[in-house]
Amino acid sequence: MGFFLRVDDFDAAYRRMTAANVRFVTAPRAEPYGQIAVFLDIAGNRWDLLGPA
């Protein structure tokens, strides 16, 4: 993954993004370093949405 969007409130950011029709290619999951979900930007680039553990 080349792009990362780190947020303080993962759940709120995920809800806002899904309401805005952002396309997520993975479901949110918990990892040792925090919460993560992968989404696509308008050009089709994959981004990691990252939140605190």
C-alpha cells in the first residue's frame, strides 16, 4: 500500500466515507497496530484508512 489516511476516530471516518459512497475493498479489521480498511480513491488508487488500536 502506498497511501495512508490516519484518523483519530476510525468508526466516525468509516461511517462518513461509506455515506459518501467511498468504495471500500476490504471490511474494517483490527490489527495489533490499529484498525484498518482499504478503500479506492477516484483514480483507483488503494489507500489504507488507519485508526488507533
